[in-house]
Amino acid sequence: MRQRIFGVGNELRGDDGVGLVVARAAAQRLSAHDVEYLEIGADPLALLAELERTDAAVIVDAADMGEEPGAIMALCARDAVRAVRTDPLLCHGFGLKDVLSIAQEIGILPERTRIVGIQPLSFEGQGLSPEVRGRLDQYVETTCNEVLGHEEEDSRR
């Protein structure tokens, strides 16, 4: 089974970089497992080609879910499409919500896809806000648990 952790974001845009930081750290922590880390960067459309070649995905991204800054939600793709707000200021034209909808529509979204969404405070400046930076360990732990949850599902089949 091809299991992947995807980091989405831009480390030069404040909290937008949290998906990359968290996914990278989770992949390092899970190095003994058969998990591949892919850095998507600021263009979520790049996910489409990769999802087609993935059996189980955990996607980590800064996502406006209308929560307090630093809040984290782990969701299935369908729930993420409903929970994540559309960002009218997207510099790349498509957000994670749009890409998940497209992947579902064209039938390439892996059945086992989980989204780890982290509520940003700001997309200004470099580096993470204190509200987000102070919870990195929790985000990494949640991401690892989502990946390991995929492995548990497979062992029960």
C-alpha cells in the first residue's frame, strides 16, 4: 500500500507554512513505517497528480475553518470540503477545498484520505505565529495518529 503524508503551504507566508513544518516532522517521526512524505508547497493543484498514485493520504494544511487561531481538526475529505472556508485572496487560484472537490468529482481521491487542518492566525510575514508555533507538538502527534490509523485499518482487513 502506498501511504503518503502531504505538506501543503508556503513557509514565506506566516502560518501558511504550518502544513509543511508539521508534515515534515511527522514523516521523520514515522521513518520506521512505510510512509512517504511529499511537499506540495503553495499550489494545492499539484496534489491531483499525486493523489491518483496514492492508496492512503494524510494532507496537512493551514485551513480557515472559522475556529480560534491554532485550533486543529482532523477530518475525512468530505467533512473537510464542508468545514474549510474558501479563501477569496488565494494567490494560486485553487485552495485545498477546491482540490478535494475536484479529486472527488473525477474519482481519484483515495478512500482513505484524512485532512489535518490547522487554523491560522495570519498569512503575513515569515515564520509561524506564537498561537500556532506553540502547538506544533500536538499537530505532529495528531498527524502521526492519523497515519497510524490507516495502518490499523489495513491490519483489520
